[in-house]
Amino acid sequence: MCSEELGANIFRITQAEAKLKKDKIETEREACKTHNKVGKAVRDTIKRLDGTMPENLPTPNKSLKELEKDKKKQLNK
């Protein structure tokens, strides 16, 4: 995950948490609706700023699991 995607995720999480507290949302259904609403607003902002949408960000050639496996092999040699 690059800093751009990480930043968007942290922003979405903190804003959703703040809205849940501010609006005193207690039910799971309302919490899910709130998270979706905040996530949509973050995506809309990224799009409006002509940013790169998360699904269009580059992905690594290897997964974290593969990298850990390779590292473990190197350490065992």
C-alpha cells in the first residue's frame, strides 16, 4: 500500500469514527451506512481532485505472504 492509499484509508477511518461518535450511532446497520457514506465522500473527493482512484494505484509484484516466504528462505540459508 502506497502512502496515497494509506492516507485515504486513515482519513476515511478517522472521519467515520468521528461521525459515529458525533451522531451517537449505535446500531450495526446505521454504522455500516455511515462507513459507506464517508467512504463515498472520500472517493468523491479523490475523484474531484483528479487523484488516482485506489483501484488504479500500482500493486506490488509479490504479495506480503510471498515476500515473507522469500525472506524466511534467505534467513534459513
